[in-house]
Amino acid sequence: MSEEKTYVEDIDRSFYDFRFEEKDVYRVASGLTPEIVEEISREKNDPRWMRDFRLKSLQLFHETRMPEWGPSIDGLHMENIVTYVRPNARRMNTSWEEVPEDIKDTFERLGIPEAERKSLAGVGAQYDSELVYHNVREEVAAQGVVYTDIESALHGAYGDLIRSHFMKLVPPSDHKFAALHGAVWSGGSFVYVPAGVKVEIPLQSYFRLNAAGAGQFEHTLIILEEGAYLHFIEGCSAPKYNVANLHAGCVELYVGKNATLRYSTIENWSRNMYNLNTKRAKVEEGGKIEWVSGSFGSHVSYLYPMSVLAGEGARSEFTGVTFAGRDQNLDTGCKVVHNAPHTSSYVNTRSISKDGGISTFRSAVVVNEKAVGSKSAVSCQSLMIDSFSRSDTVPAMDIRTNEADIGHEARIGRISDDAVFYLMSRGIPEEEARALIVSGFAENVSKELPLEYAVEMNNLIRLEMKGAIG
Amino acid sequence: MENLHLNMPPAFTYGWLNLNRSTLKGLRTGERLTPQEEIPGKIAVTKAPLPSLKSGAGPEPEAFLGAPLARGYTAKKNTDCGTLRLSWSLGDTGAVYDPKGAEDNPPAHWDAFSLDLEAGSTLTAVVDVSSADGARGLGMLLGRVRVGENALLRLVLIQRLGEDYSFVFDLGAQNERGGRLELSRVLLGGKHVYDGISVALAGDKSAFIQDVAYAVSGDGHLDMNYESIHRGKKTECTMNASGVLRDRAFKLLRGTIDLQRGCAGAKGNELEDVLLMDPGVRNQSVPVILCGDEDVEGNHGASIGRLDENLMYYLASRGMDREEIYETMARARLEAVIRRIPDEKTVKLLLKEDGE
């Protein structure tokens, strides 16, 4: 006779949960004041316009109310957050040998240099508030592809381009944490792909937050010209501390006419992290944005990549999986705004909740008057592993033309006993059977990832499901 | 003059969409309305405070009316009570309600009723609200319903309003063990219409079946908040809504299936189908499933937009022009719901109004 289920064990996160003594050479005081923002601006050697931009954003942060609709972020106290920490490294290196030993060891453990050698066209690695490593393959650079840290680009030949695009898609007035980002952003990547250039193998940025009680506010800006192609991968992790950490990054993607950008994220922040990230893409005529998103970590997440379909025939695809375990409240989803005729969007998500975790799928599809002939299909499915957890779906649709076809479906349920019984009758132990079913449930995302990342994601699911019966 | 916040769903969405609540501005109370009643002999009539139940529009309308006494109708235990009919006819009050809160906004004429079905009883209740030709004004009707153990209530809610009449309807219901509420809702016309229905499935194996049809045209504005709250084990709900928007009509439907912890074996299904007829229409939908228990099922499906192109092609090949096809399909959607109403008199009335 099987024992009644009494609890669900938590994941072993020791793989990501290593840390080194903080050897940062510089950090600002905790809290958020004009003096701190000016100090960051001086440290970054900002042009005047950027300094003014930061201060205006800070003012907006103080004026903007907290959202009334998401998970509680009462445990996040901005007066305790250190918004800028510069590690003990040269600002940016193009060789791993120049990176300080402890930081290099961090990224070695995370497998970044190995992935660079095997399967990537370029890598950026951020440690706390600064990019410490950036490199791109010669043959890719020879095509005119620019992949560098955003501060270097700001001061170099691309300064005007950055000024004309920086926080134009996500203005600081967008919401409270966009304003915070505008005030204290630091680090991040700039990618420029010229017209017609197809980058056949992916670029990757990895963000690691090592300092306790710190915030990471990197800015990623990617511009694809007409007919270009790029797959960009973003990864993130941090060791766990018993104080709150904050990630409020910002990603702005400009997808040109007939260009395609795939943006993949495997997010695995530690469970003291408040992940309040903003991602947005503007897609021109015939262009396409493909979001692939796996959310596994953090204590609280607000994450809804947004696609603005600005040109006729522009397309958006969002494929996501969210896995919420103990002490996690992951509020994820996406937003799509159809602003031009014959645009289309397709959303396919899976959520899994266990061990008291809360996952919420939240979405918005807006079809404006001009978007005649547009189509949208949203499908979200949620799986409850136990009765201590929660799973909610909160989709919204705002349709302002009759010349549109909009479909939506949502489903919440449990693991089928029949499916578990079938697998067990084939000799598979119950725990493994359940893990297999959950992996299959999340296959919509794993099949969209490069093989190495799909394997990592499936390992994460297997770890999460370990002890899921007891 | 007061402002009312109503139709707040149990879970909020993004603030920039402005879907989390609706606000009526510049309100003042008017006269209490009196319905025409057809009361079967087995129904006991009382006057008592409104039962304290969560309602779809929320607590503010009741507070605004000063916690009024309700016309109470009680179906006695283990009795088949036949059909209760309540009809409110709204007259002209001299002004059209302005949602911006104009000084000369009409007073809100109002009434309140409650239905109490004791254990094992059965009742069909038809609640009909209509306005006189050309009438202008604002009305408000509160209803509270208790469906006792193994009782069955077939509740038919009809609204037939002219284009200058605005209305607030607020219903709260609770089903005890094995209680079943079968609700048919037909919404035709109106200027600014706010429709809130919340049903708590408190007892095990209780059920809520909702079938809604609406047609909004001109500058009509229909704002709905529907909730099915599952607390009892093996509770079930089916919430269907089918509608047609024409001209510059606006419609917002918030529909929530709330599967609360402890409602093991519960199932909730919600389906929405909206036909958009003209370029100026606007449709907003927020279909929410909240889930706090493992052993449940929640499903939602929505289809919003034009007619299927294959269907259009088929009907066009049979000699129908585009306008004719849309008119036919729009009428078919409404009639499909109307014909399912379990009261022949109401079906005939509505089919006559729909032009049959």
C-alpha cells in the first residue's frame, strides 16, 4: 500500500548556490537618493544627457505608485538595496585569462567558457554591476556584427544610435521599476546586426549577482536591421542569501523589416531574489520576434516580455514555462500589442506549481483599430503537483477592430493518475514517472532551445521533481 | 452626488488596461420601484434585510442604497413551486445618465429582492426589466439568492432596455449541498449597463450553470463581472456567454472561476463567443481561472472576431450577401440561448422582440 503524500521536498540548488568572498573594489551606499544616482553616473563617466536622464528617472520612481495587481513585494526595501557594485576586475576583458580568478571560476562552474568554445558565436558575462568579459568570434565580427558592453558603445561610434534607442521602447514612465532601472542601470550588452546578416550560431549573455543585498540593473539593447537574423540567449543565477536581492534589468529589442530575432532566457535566480525585469520588442514589417522563456528561480518574479507589432505582417511567438516551488511566487506571461494590419501572435505557455509555490500566468493581447486582418492565439496550461500550491491564469484581451480573429484557451489540472499508472506498469518508478510527465508537459519550451540548454532545463525539472512524492 | 466602484474581479490584471473596476459617477438615489408580480401560491412573501452574500457588482451598490430591505420570496421545503414572475417597467426620468458625472444626472430608481429556496424545493423565477419606448434614466436592481440543500432554481434574468436607459444589476447567490442554480441571462439594449453576478458553491456537489446572451449596438456599453466561487467538494460550473457587438458598441466581460483550497473534485468550464459586426466596436475579455487545489479541473475557451471564412464562403455560395449572413448568424447566436430558456412565455416574448 502506498503511503499518503505528506510533503514535497525542495530542490537541491547547490549547483548554483556557491559564492565567493566579495572582493568588489567599489560600491555605493544602500538606498536610493539623488546623490547615489549622481555617484553612479560619475563612476560610469556618463555623458550629460544620461546623467540628466538618470535623475529624471529617479524622480519618476518616487512619483510612481506600486502596482496593485501582482505578488507582494513587501519584503523588498529599497533603502537596503545597494544599486551599484563594481567587482574587482578591469571594466571589461576580451580574454578569460584577464578575468580575476574567483570570477573566472564562477563562470567556469556555470559552464560559460565551455559553451562559448562549443556552441556560441559570442559571450558576454556580467558579474554584479559590470560586464567583466565580452567576446565575439572573428568571423561574426567580420560580418559587421557588433556585440559589446553597452557603456563602451555609448562612448564610441554607436553613441548616437544608443541615445536614439535607449529606453525609448520602455520609457521610465512605463512603471515604477522601469523608472528605477532608468536611474541606476549599469552593465548589459549592445548588439547590432547589419542588414541581411544572419548570425547562424547564438550569442549569449550571462548575468551573475554575487553580492548580498545588491541589485543588478543591466540594460540589453539589440538592433536588427532589415532581413537580419539572430538568436540571443540570456542566462542568470545567483547564490542564495538571507537578505533580499533585486534584479530590475531592461531589454529593448528592435527587429527590422523582415528580420527575425529569437530571444531565449533560462532564468534561475536564487530564492531571495526579486526579479522585476522588463523586456520589450518592436517588430517592423514582415519581421518576427520569438521569445523562449524558462522561469525557475527567484522569490518573486514579475516578467512579461512584450511585443509591439508595428509593421504590416509582423509576427510574435511566445513560448514559456514557469516552475514555482517553495517560497516562490512567479508571476509570468507576456503582452502583445497589434498596431499594424495582418499581424499575428501566438502564445503557448506551461506553468507548474509545487511545494507551496504560486505560479500566475498573466497576459494581455491588444488589437488596435489599424490592425485589421490580425490574428492571435493564446494557449496556457497549468499543472498542480500538490494541494499546498496555487496556479492562476489572468489573461486579458482588448480588441478594437472587427477585422480580427482572436482565440484563447486555458486549462488547469493535475497529473493524470492514468498516465502515472501506465508508466509504472511499464516498470518506471512513480517519482520518475511524474518527472517524465512534467518534462513532457514542458516540452513546448525545451524543444525550442539549443540542445545544451534543453538538457539543462530538463535537469532542472528533474531536480525540482525529486522528492515530489513522499 | 456619489461615485460607485463596482464589478471588481477577484484577481486584478495590468493597471494600464483599466479593467480592474468600473466607476459610476454623479449618482443619487431615486424612488423605490415596484414590480408586477405573479406569485405562485406555494411561495411565501416577506420583507427582510438582504442576505449577506458576496455579489458580482461588489458591496458599494448596496451601501449606496442604505442596506435596503428586500422583497423576499421563499420556496418551502420539498415543494415544487412553479413559476414566479417579477417585472419592472422603467419610465422616463427626464435625463440620460452621463458616466462622467454630469450635475443633471438622473436619480437612480431602484429595487431589491431575494429568493430563498429551502431544502429540496424547485422554482423557476423570471426577472424581467424593461424600459418604456424612448425612456431616459438610470435604474438599479439588487438580488440575493440562497439555493438550499438539493434545491433547484431556474433563474431567468431578462433585460430589455432602450438606448437611453442605463442600468446596474447586482446578484449574489449561494448554493448549499447539492443545490443547483441554472441561470439564463439575456441582455438586450441599454446605454450603460453594469451586470454583476457572483455565485458561491458552498456545499458539496452544488452546481451553477450560466447561459448568457447579449446584443449591444449604437453607443451601448455593457460591463459584466461574473464569478463562480468553488468551496464545496465536487462542485461544478459551466459559464457560457455568447454575444454580438454592432456599430460603436463596447463590451467588457470579466469571468472568474475560483477553485478554492478544499474544493477537491471540482470542475469549472467557461466559454465565450463574441461576434464583432462593425469596425467601430470594442471588445474586452478577462477570463480568469484561480486554482488553490490540486484535484480540480478548470478550462476556458474564447473566440472573438469575425465569422469563419469557410462558413462565409459556404453561405455566400448559397446566394447570401455578407450583410445578410452576419444578420442571420447574429440572430442565431441570441436565439440559441433564448430557446434554451426554461419558460415558454419568456421564449415567445423574446423571439417576438428579436423579429421572428
